[in-house]
Amino acid sequence: MHDESSFDDENESGQDHEEPMLFLGQRDLHDAHRIQADLAERGVTVDLVHEGEHCSRGCKITVEVWFAESGLPIVRDYLGEEWQRDAGDLAYDPTLAAAVFDPDKPETICPACGTTFATTLSECPECGLGFGDP
């Protein structure tokens, strides 16, 4: 982590910022540049900070990603869109996480894949998730 006194000296843009900057996270350089460009299109100032740690071989360059505090609502929406893009194809229903295996009921729903099956089985016939002895 870096302190604000070193921030202006080390940010990639070389700009001084009058408003506070918030830490988004540490990313590899390619991903950080993509985020910086995407958010710049939305009017959010993003700086990439490299703390100067280097390795001699086989390392990925990582940087800290900082953004202007006034851009928080835009960054929040952007990250939600990123998550939806990355996880949207997973077809997972979060309400399944609350499913309980009750052996006294004739059927149950697998919390991992959503398959309905008889409680006489000790594992889901679709994904193999185990539920102990029937």
C-alpha cells in the first residue's frame, strides 16, 4: 500500500489531484490499462501506481489502480457490469445456496446445480455433490 505523500510522485499520469483518490486494487498491467481506458471513457480519472518492486525473471508487472473519489458511483456500476460479464454465463441461481437437504422429504434441490432428485440418493445425480448417507 502506498501513502498519499508518495502518490503524486509515482502515479502514471504524473498529474496532481485535488480530490482524494480511492484504491480499487492491484492488477496486472494489461488489465489495469484496460480498466483505466474504460473508466476514462466514462469521465473517471484513474491512476496506475507501480511501487517499484522488481523481480529478475518470469514476473508479471502489477500496479495499484487508484480512481478519483467523485467517480465512485460510476466505478461501482462499471465493476457490476464487469462481474455480470464474467459471471453472467455461469447460470447459477444464488437462491439455491439456501437449499437444505432434508432426508424426511421425498425430494430435494441440489444447491450446486439446481437438479431436483429423490432424497434416497446420497449424491446429486447431475453434478455428484455428496449429501452423506441417505
